[in-house]
Amino acid sequence: MATSATVNARIPHFHGIKDLSFTNPSSICHGKFTFNVQSQLCTFFIADFEILFPFHLQYDGSKLKVPLKFRIQSKTRAQPGGLIIRCDHPQNADFPRYYSKKQRKPFPIPIVELRRATRERLKNRKGQPQIPVLPPKNGLLVENLIPVAYSVMNARVTLINNLKKLLRVVPVQACTYCNAIHVGPLGHPFKSCRGQQASVQKGIHEWTRATVDDIFLPIEAYHLFDRLGKRIPHEKRFSIPRIPALVELCIQAGVDIPEFPTKRRRKPIIRVNKSEFIDADESELPDPQPQVPKEPLVTELPNWEIIPPANPEETALLAEATLETWEELRQGTLKLMKKYAVRVCGYCPEIHVGPSGHRAQNCGAHKHQQRNGQHGWQSAVLDDLIPPRYVWHVPEDGQPLHRELRNFYGQAPAVVEICVQGGAAVPEQYKPTMRLEIGIPADPKEAEMVV
């Protein structure tokens, strides 16, 4: 039986045990209540069951109000059990789930729902006139997304330049054997290494200085001269250039780069069947004139031209600008991905920008021999194209992380954590996983005393 309730307890002082009542239209329970101010830990004794959990309380001097959701299990079920309490405070948001390399990535939309939506769409179209194909599926560009593509292109380069400057003043560590990173002068002590030497190192990371590529992953994809052309065969996998996937997405969305030419159509294609089409005759059209770029492109600075900020004030301003660029990059990329198809392999990190994935048999993920090295293509999400790289959030006091207090610490994307340690304000959308208001014990002994 699932329901909601509010706890109201009159307490003259915080320490001690007092009676409380659950105000609930369906049932009323009584029990005992214990509250610890320093750790914000509450203990409920109800129906001979003890529940411990941390959350944020509201106390106005006479009443203590706690928003709760609980489920009372049947008495016939096996013990222990009886009551499950969940806190709805945003600081208790779960961390992003870690998926093993042995299992396939989940589909953004389940297959069952996709098939149901397809059947419904075909049913509604039956007897209706054929709908004309809209850009970009007809070969033309989406005009209102061309400025967005240029802004994403510049935001990517600006983010790389800013990260190079911030890495001169904000220390970031990277593991030698795995892809783990940590923002701070010393690496974290958690035994979470999954590299080749993990068994020898007993899960302990071996930290070294991190680079921009460790924070902002350079995910590459094949550059397509014609995004509607035939799929890349396995034999031509080495003859086609590979460029950053974000750059390829911007090129297909309208960014013109002389080094990477692409086919621009001025008339919609003529579809013969589902897999074949012919280009419309453009001979009667006037010759295209060279156009001035919609927006000047920013160039990436080499390492010897990087000038770090001179004082903490400049570092804070640079961190704020980097956070704005990070959000602009993600929001712009999300807009492009809604119109221009991006595919990802369900078993490995391979990305393909185009309506259908390539046929290169270079997947080396778990049990790739059973698929003959072929990729399992599915629709990509934003985190596939721009991995956030979640890292442990270091508290404001700067104390080193303790292995025994791992459950008290929060996480944030690496770029956000670097900017926060550089002096930027914490964005609202990242506060739930950073757990800024969770009380952290001073040492492991205090945590044992609380629990």
C-alpha cells in the first residue's frame, strides 16, 4: 500500500526522543522519533522496524515538518520489512547509472513503444494524402538551424581554449590505467579502477596530470561527403577521413569548412523507393555564388599561446564564461540532434552522424565475434555525443575525501566541477547530484557514531 504523509512533531529541543504522528487520511501510526542536528539523521521506530535516512528538515521553532512517501508492506511478507521511506528532497538525486561493457545500452525509447507508435502512425495515414518530406530528409538544410550550427562550432572551440587556461590553475588528476579523473590536487582514495592493472593495484588508481582530452572526450566519426549517400562499406573504412563528431554534425547542419567539403543540394531529392533516390535537375538554376560565412569561426589556440588567469578574480570570470559555453554547447547540440540523425553503437562508443550507421566491422565490444564485428546501431542521446564525465565533488572546506565517507559525497560533470572550484556559482540543474546541503561527518568515527 503506497501513500503519502506529513510528519508533525512538537519538540522543545532537538536532542531526545519524542512521540510523533503520521497525518494520513487512510491510516494513523504512532512511534518514536530521534533527530541529530549535526548529521541531519533521523531514526523512526514504527511497528518494530527501524529506518535511518538523511534529509533536509524544516523547523519553525515549534513544529518539525518532513515530506515523506512510504509504502507499508503486508504483514504476511517475510521479515525484515514493513516500511520504506523515501525523501523527495532534490539533494537526494541518484547518480548516473554505470553500465557494464558486457550489456547493451538502453534505447532512448523502448522498442515496444516505437513499434506501437509506428502502427498508430500508419493507421492514421491510411487513406490520407502523402505528406511532403521536409528538410533535412529531402536533402536540403534546415535554414533556422544554420546559426545554431555555427554557435555550436564556436562553443566547442571556445570550451577547449577555456579548459586549457583553467587547467593551469585548477589541478585535475587522471588515472594511468583507466579513464577515471578527479578534480583536485590529490586523487580520490576510492578503489574503483577498472583498468588492465586493476587486479595488481587492488582497484587503487595511479594518478597523473590530466589533459583537455581527458575532460572533453574527442569522439570521432566518419566525414560524409553526401549524408544521404550509400552507407560506408567495410573495405573503405581507412580511405574516409574521421573528424570530431560535433564538427561533422555542424557541417551537415550548414557549417562550411573548406578542408571538409560536403554536397549541398538546392532542390529536394526525388525518392524512388525507401532506399533509392535521384537528385533533382539543377541545371536551370543560376550558378551558386560564394557566400560569406554566416559567422566567423573561432580557431583553437596552441598550448604555447595559452595565458592562464593572473588572479582569483580572473579565474572566477573565466570559470563563469566556461560554464555558459558548456551550457550553450549542450543546448545547441540537442537542437541539432532533434533534426539531424545521430547514431551510436549499443555495445561500444562508436558514433555515426547520418540517417543510418556505417558498415565497417570494427566493433570490439563484448562478444563482437558473434556479430562479426558489426555495430548495433541505435539512436544516440546527448550524453553519447558529449559525455559529461561525472567526478566526485570536493566539499568547500577542501578536506581530502575519505574512503569510508563515500556515501556522503556528491558528483558533478568534470567541466562543472572544474568551474565550481575555479570560483563559479553552482548551476541549479547540477545541485541534486552534488548534494551540497548534506551534512558530512568530520571523520569516519563520527559517521559510525551517527549510524
